[in-house]
Amino acid sequence: MILLPRPYPDEVIGSVLARGARHLGLSWGRLLWLATGRSGSSAPYLMPFALARLAKATGTDPEYLLERHTLFPYATSFMPLDRRQALKARALRDGELCGVDALGHVVLSRTPYRRVCPHCVAEDLASRGETYWRRSHLLPGAHVCVTHGTPLASSTLPLQHGAGASDALLPSDAKPAHRAPLLDFPLLESIAMHSVRALRRRPVDRNWLERYWVAAFALGYRLRRGAVASAILAADVKRLFGKKFLDSIGAPIDLRKRSPWPTLLVRPQYPTRVAAFKHVLMLTFLEHATEIERLETELYRRPGPKCRDYKRVDAEALARMRRYVGEHGRGGRRLTVRSLVEASGEAPCMKRFPDRFPRSKSFLREFRKSSIAARRVREPGTNGID
Ligand SMILES: [Zn+2]
């Protein structure tokens, strides 16, 4: 069995392996094979894998590694407790496999490059003589070190794949890459705070959707009928974070869609699974949103039947009647006005609201005078159309 260094606080598993490789003078690939039985460079850096073996090698236990040194607590932070427990059991049972791959992907795909806090690097070098990768710096959308309250530097090191991803590199090796922040500092700070809280929170059963719903209500996102004005809220979430930022972290909001993701978070009666990162954005939004004085409700139609565009309805009814005459009125065959009205597809509506069908009515008037109109005795109650 290989011996690995004991993990530092908040250190990700991949970082423990990288330090181990350095201490032992081994290549990343060789160390990975010896420590986990895995070959190749695609070892999940932040998610649970080979927990039993890694626990032995680091003198810890699998559950401790899972909770303190992977992103598992973050990814499952907003889930119902029983689901979290089931996933945890799976991750611990399938210790040799990455039992929660899909979960890992959701988190990892949102952080393309590793991030570094220059202050943490300096402090680690001074106190430990080496640096390490922290979970809290690699969370999706986390661009602030919550320990130092300063922006994290982006690096050119990919988190998962690509050049350098497979080497035993540590933050002190990272070259800073200057990427302009896509959001103001206070927003980035909130995102980082809520992310770290999600990572470190003791597992609790909390109805998050109900919390958001109540908070949205309190802010004034309230419709007459007591529902949350979720479409307006979604538009405001989009405005606060901006399209660029939302796209960059894989949480775009398409307002033309029936239910863009923020609306799913304020419907406690329809619980859905939403990625942890979107919960973090919702918490950040609720923290920064200003109270609404007057809600613009034009986005919502009034309750009741849908308003129809009668100009179009009339034109379509007319077209259908013309087609009917064209198809059935040949060879001296006579047609009744009633059959025409039926063919319009709007018979009940035309009967009830004749004024909304001026073109159809005038067509029927002309038709009645024509030679193909069947002469019929007028029936009562037909409002003069037949
Ligand atoms: Zn720091």
C-alpha cells in the first residue's frame, strides 16, 4: 500500500494525490495507479472515487474523505435528506467507482479552469512549505476567496482535461490568466459565500423552494391570485446576473421558454430537481433583489378564456368556407348556408358573436343570393346567419 499525505483542511482529493506524487517523486499517472488502481488522467479530481483505498492511504476514513474532501456535500446540499443519504450510501458502497458521476459532471463542467487565491498561496508556502487546491476555490461560479475576501485569480490550468490537467501540479505552479470578471464584486462575493455554505452546511431537510417562494412574496413578486410572479422574477434574475455570466456557467435563462429555471425554484407545490449552482444563484438573487413597489403584470394575461385575434379567426373561417364551396359546389349542386357555417369551423362562435365575423358574414350574404345556394326555410334562433 502506498502512503499519501494527510489532507489539509478543505483540500480536494486530487490535490492530495498531486502532493503525494511530489513527495514520492512519482509521475501523476504512476501515483494514480498505485493509489487508486486507476490508470489514465481522467480521474475525477473533486468527486468521490476509490474512497476505501484512498482512506487507507491517507490514514482517514471513506466517509470523512467524502464529506470533507470532495464536492459531494455541495452537489447534494439542496437535495431532500433521504436522497442525499441514498447517494452517500452509494458513493461509499461503490468505493472503487465514481458512484455519482453525473452529479460530478454537473459541478465540474462549470469550472473550466482552476482558481487560486494569491493570499492563500503565500500563507500556505509560509506555514506548510507547499500549496494545495481548495474545494471552496473550485466551486461553480466561485470567484472570491471567502477566507480573505479577495478575488480569486484564474489560471490556465484546466480542472479536468487538457494540457496540465494530468500533471501533479499545485497552486504555486499555476500561471495567472487575466480574465475580466463578468459580475460586480458584491455579487461574486455572495455567490462564493452561498457556495461555501452549501459545501459546509450540515445535512438538513429544508424545503428550499418554499423558502424562495416566501422570500419572493415578501419582495413583492405577488400576483392578485396569491401566486408568485415567477416570469417577472425570472426576468429580474436574468437582469441581475446578465446573459454573459449565466451562459458562462451553464445556467442560461431563456425567457421565451414556458418555465425558465428560476420559475421552477418558486413553485414549492411542484418540487423538481435543480442543480445546486442554480440554488446558489437564487439565494444570491433574493439577497440582492430590491423590493418591488409596483409589479408590471402585463406579462400575465387576465384569468379566463384566452383572448383570440378575431381578425385572423374571421379570415380563417372565410378561407375554410371558400374552400368548401370550391370543393362541394361544382356540377350544379346546391349548398345550404348552414353547411357553409359548419365548414367554417367557427359555427358556435359565429352564432354567438356574429359581429366578430364581418368578412364571413358578408361572404354568406353574397352566397345566399347566388345560384348554388339551396333555398331553405329559415330556422329560429340562428341569429340571422342561416
Ligand atoms: Zn485566500
